[in-house]
Amino acid sequence: LRLFFRQTHLIPIATGVWMIAIAGVLPNLYLTDRSASCLIWSLVVSAYSLLVAQAAWGAALCIGWTRASGEPIAHSPLAPLYIGALAVVSTGALLGIFIIMRGASSALKRSAHPLKAIH
């Protein structure tokens, strides 16, 4: 239960900080409109999927699954929803990181003096 409450509060805070950092960097990346839109939506879908995963975990705790059976949430009836939502979270985050790396690489390649831009 303690881990649930810790993750329910800390992960959304970290996700929000990550989104603010991306918003600050976005003008410096060289992205097409489509890839910029894909970056933003991957972060939004990832954040909301995390809420679904946390809600499934919280529901499993509320119905007493972990106490009654002694099993973790991976063995509860809500496990497919929980694991599926976490898969969407990780896919969205990895897609966002890939797009950021690609946009940063393209921006450095188009820069007249890439080493001066880094330092």
C-alpha cells in the first residue's frame, strides 16, 4: 500500500517535469509538424495510460486482492488492464525519446557550427 501511494504521487510529478522540460526544448529541435505532434501526443497518451494503470492497481488493492490471495497485482483479475496500460506508458515514453533524439540530431546536423551549439 505504501508503494502504491508513493508511485501514485511521484510518477505523475516526474512525468509533469518531463513534459515541462520537453516543452522548453521543443523549439530547439528540428522536427516536422507531424513528428512534433507525435511527440506531444505520445507524452499525453503515456501520462493518461499511467493513470489507468494506477487506477487498476488501486482497484486491486481496494478489493483486497493482495491481502486475500497473498499474490501481487500481476496475478489479479485486473492484471491485463494494469500490464496493458504499463505497456502503453513505456511505448509512448520510448517513442517520445526516439523523436527527441532524432530532432536533436537533425538540429545539430543543420547547425553551421554544431560544436559551438553544444558548448
